[in-house]
Amino acid sequence: MDHAAPPWTTTHSETLIDDRWMRLRADRLRTAAGMEIAPWYVLDYPDWCCVVALAEDGRMVLVRQWRHAVQRWSLELPGGVMDPGDADAVAAGRRETLEETGFGGGTWRSITAGHPNPSIQTNRLHVVLATGLRPVAPPAPDPTEVIGVELLEVETVLAGLAGGLIGQSMHVGAICLGLAAAGRIKLGEIA
């Protein structure tokens, strides 16, 4: 199998929705064997970032916010859409964390970026690690956000992952990668 060449050809593409948050298009595809696949829906989103944020005392800084689509409160990492004015994922993470939690300072670094759903989405989720954070301002979430700040022990978060403590599944992986980068857990060991 040739992994350099795409196995499908796009024969037509139509934009169905184009607004400030996303673009939805319907593609018509043709396989190498000549089979047509239509429509294939693709969501174009801006890149997102999330921050594995550790306070000076070692606790994890999290946000609990209302998620309309699933009609429930969700415990998550601070983060959100990367704005065009953000220099990079770290700048976006700093901005989002300060807005949502009021925490800042500390040391920041980019860990990785991956595709949330490469089958139908074009964007990436950037994972940022921030350590040694402290409250520096009152939280100032966007007017449409309803957010509460929670600080939990890392052990509490890890113990709750399998039971759904963190409502955003992409953040579960980000937590594992961020905590490994911070030296708080080890990845790669098989029990």
C-alpha cells in the first residue's frame, strides 16, 4: 500500500455552512477502484488548545462548564479555540487559562498536537503544560460561558478518569500526556 498518495480523489466539494465557528462541506469522492462516496461531510474548525494546568501547590486547575449539546456540566481542562491573534498554542493556552480561571504565571510549554477526529475534522488539538500557576486575576470568561473553577489533587483526577470524571474525552489523553511531561506519571509501562 502506498502511504504517500491519497487513495481517494475529491471530484466535487460544496460548502453547506460557513460561519465564525465552523465550516461544513460535503465532498464527493472517488476511490482508486472507481467507487463514488457521497456525501462525505467535513468539518473545518480552527485549531483548539487545552492546558494541563498545575497550580503552585501541585493541584490541577480545572473548569466545570455547561455543555449544551450533551445537556450536562462537564469537568474539563481550561482551553478553547485558538484565535488568529494568538502567536502559538502556548499564547492561546495562557489567554484561555487566564480568562477561564484567573490563573497565570508559572512555566508554560507545548506538549503535542493531534487531530480530534481525523475522519471528518480538519483541525488539531494542541496540548499545553503549565506548572507553578497561581491566581493573578479574577476569571473573566466569555459572556456565553458559564464556568466554575475547581482545583483537584492529581491523584483524584487520575483515579476518576476511568469513571468519567473528566467529561471531555480528548482531555483524558491530554491529561496523561501533560502529567507525564511534568514527571507526575509514567507512560509506557504495562502492568
